[in-house]
Amino acid sequence: AQKVTQAQTEISVVEKEDVTLDCVYETRDTTYYLFWYKQPPSGELVFLIRRNSFDEQNEISGRYSWNFQKSTSSFNFTITASQVVDSAVYFCALSVPGGSARQLTFGSGTQLTVLP
Amino acid sequence: GAGVSQSPRYKVAKRGQDVALRCDPISGHVSLFWYQQALGQGPEFLTYFQNEAQLDKSGLPSDRFFAERPEGSVSTLKIQRTQQEDSAVYLCASSLVAQGAWDEQYFGPGTRLTVT
């Protein structure tokens, strides 16, 4: 079985601060995929990034960066110079190939509030 | 282009009533997923379709929940004899390919069901 833990329930920062959202995952599969989704107040989940288990290279996309470490089973997400528009709930998710198990297993989410 | 759409966006049902929630996936998407998101939680998998075939319904919480996708496009999630614990946001997602644990899922805005 798969499990994703996001220990931070809520984080509040002031605009322009950097913030890191933590994600720890559990799986017995050696091949797996990790995702981050953003859920703004409108409710629609927006895809941000995916990584496969064989690619531990960190990734940067504008103000967003992701740190994938298999040794600690973590896939953390950092927003640099946060903005008010970054306020949302962020979900980390995991999926594994094989059989019919294509569903995403989500963490419980981190509510990020960026104050002006 | 058009994203995933869901209707109704909000539904209030009295306990014991039947409800039907509709999902229109992105045209041409093979895979379709239903998730249930309780307040303050991450989405939880309910069921998965590959075209018209329901390949995984392991997440359906009881036999009161039923989903179909008869022509491989639009899907309906039906809940019979609704209970208060069924109150949640029901999310639909679609993805382009089958067997795609790697594939990005595109989410609809969800249907917020409140059972009174």
C-alpha cells in the first residue's frame, strides 16, 4: 500500500518570504511517480510537477523548485519569493504502475497562506 | 481547449435521497477517475475507467455507490440512499492514456455534495 504524509497542515508567510512544503511517502514499489498539485479556492486541482523514482535530479521552474531524496523518501516543494497568488492548498501525491493501480494517493495537503 | 467539467457544482440532498453526479472528461481522454475529498483532506480514490470499462472500483465505500461510463466519454457517479457521511467534494479527473501511472491527471472543479 502507498502512503503520503504532509505533516504541515497550515503555513502562513509574508509575501516575498521563501517557504518549503514537506512531503514524505511510503511505497514498496521500486518504480513510482510523485506529483505536486495546487488547489486554489476555486477547487480545481492544478498539476505542478511529476517525477519518477529513477530521477533524483532536483528541478526548478521559475519560483518553484523541488527536492527529491529517495534516501529519506521525501519530495519537498519550495516556493521562492512567495506571492499572495500562491495562497492555496498544495497536495503531494504518489502513483505506481502495474495492474489497475493507476490512482493517485494523496497526502492530506498543506494550506499555504501568503500575507501581503 | 475545454477542460474537465462537472455538474452540478453544488448539490444538497436530504438523507435517503439518490443523487447523480456528472463528469465530462477532456475529449479523447481514455482514463477517467473519481475521487472523494472530505473537508480538510486530500482526495481519495473511488473508481477508475479505461474507456467504458470500469477496471478498478476498490475505493467505492459501499454498494450505495455506483459509477458508469457507458460510451467511454461522459461518466456518472450515483449515490443511493445518501447518508450524512457522504457529504464531500466529488472530483473527476481524466488522463490521455491507459495504464498511465506516469500520466498527468486533469481535474474538474468538483461537485460539493451536502447531505442534510
